[in-house]
Amino acid sequence: MTAKLTYAVTAAVLVVYFVLVGSRGVMLIQHGTLLTVTFGVAVLVLPAIGVWFLWKNTRFVQQANRLATELDAEGGLPVDQLRRTPSGRIDRDSADEVFARRKAETEDAPDDWRSWFRLAVAYHDARDTPRARKAMQHAIALHDGKPVRT
């Protein structure tokens, strides 16, 4: 629940920021000189990119949560049995062991979105966020029956 609240607050702050920056861009364009119009258009590009990025990330999180809910209903969510350091961080060796099992599972069933979901969780636990995100995108594409990029 805390993660959802944090995400919502961060998204709201970003939207306010995009509105403020966008209004400054509009004011620059309204000034009417070549220089201010050029800067105004450039300033408007930044919030547009930000809105797109926020939208893509929000959709990704919603899709991943949808898969997690479905996998949980099936009883297939990975159980957190990882060893932790005294500070609470996941022990690297423990994460590597789970990752090796998940990788083998995915190699045995490359068209199963469930194995890709569990692999994404293992990547996340191993602190490999780029690969975790790609594995989750792969799981989402398989689940939705979309073409999978390799």
C-alpha cells in the first residue's frame, strides 16, 4: 500500500510540475519574439516527454499488477524465502540461487508468461532492474498474446 501511495503522490507532483512548466512555455510563446517562441516550444517539449514517460510507466505497473493478481489467484506467486543480511537487504548468494532456478524454469517453458514473471521477480531480487523490466515486459506480451521482441 505504501508503494502505491508513494507512486500516486510522485505522479501527482510530476503532473503539477508539467502544468507549471507548460504554462511557462505558453507564456514564452505568447511573448511573440522569435527567441521566446523558440524557447517556449522547447519548454513545451519537456512536459510532453514527461507525460508520455509517466503514462508508459503507469501502464507497465498496472499490467504487472494484473499479472501478479492472476498468478496469486492460481497460487503461483514466488514465495519469498530469500536470506537477508542484518540490515534487511537480500543476500546476494541467496538471490543468485533463486535466479538460477528461475532461469532454468524459463528455458524449459519459454512461452509461459508465468515463468517469465517469476524470472522478473528473481532479477528484481538480484537488483538487476533493467533485466527485471525486460522479463516483465516479455511476460506481459506473452500473457496478452502479443508478439514478443527478443
